[in-house]
Amino acid sequence: MEFPEDAEYILGEYLSELYGLLQVDGYTLKIDKLIWKPAKIKVCLDYIGRITDNLLSNIRKYTDPLIPIEISTLYVNHYVGIKIENKIAEPYRYHGSGIGTKNIKAMMQQMNGLCEIKFASDYYCIILYFPIDL
């Protein structure tokens, strides 16, 4: 774990990279609810990089590129949350093993964070909660 850093600085860097890569792939992103408040968090930078790679892979596999991907921040009970929502391209087109999301959950747990996943036949949402360093 790294020293406490500003959440916008740490997470913003990786989200910016994710945003750029998805734009190059032709995706549209809606980030009007990505609002940063002062908060410090501790993370493992290796894990954040791997989580970002897993998110990118899942978006490329499952997301409808014609519908904007929504990325927003949440502030709940001493956590900074990053919420990513999208429409699934073709329900059941891919039958993933779920290993990517299992790995994300495990890495978030190692950083004392949480991972919440909401899934329906045409909708996917993942929220990554990082504990605020008090």
C-alpha cells in the first residue's frame, strides 16, 4: 500500500487513461457526474493498474459501443466510489468465466475496499469503493 494520496490524483490518472483508450476504440463516455471532493486514499498502484486493465477488457468484450459508458464518483460512509455503468452489447454473446471480476473483488479487498456489481440481461454496473484515509 502506498502513502495516502489525493483520490483525484490517484484515481483520476487511471480513469484518464481508461477514457483515452476507450475513445480511441470508438466508445463515448459520459463523465458529467465524475466530481472530485477532497479525500485521501491508500492504494496499491499495481492493483489499480490491473483493475483498470480488467475493466478495459470487460468493456471491450461486453459493452455496446453505441451507448455512452457512464463514469461517476460516489461518496458513501467514508468511501470514495468509482461507478462505471454501461449497456451490454448483445446479452449472452459472451459467457465469461467471471475471473476478471473475481480478481477485481480480491484486489479491492486487499486494499480494504469493496466491489459491488449489478448485472441484468442488458445492463452492467461496477462500483469500486476505496476507503478514505481519516
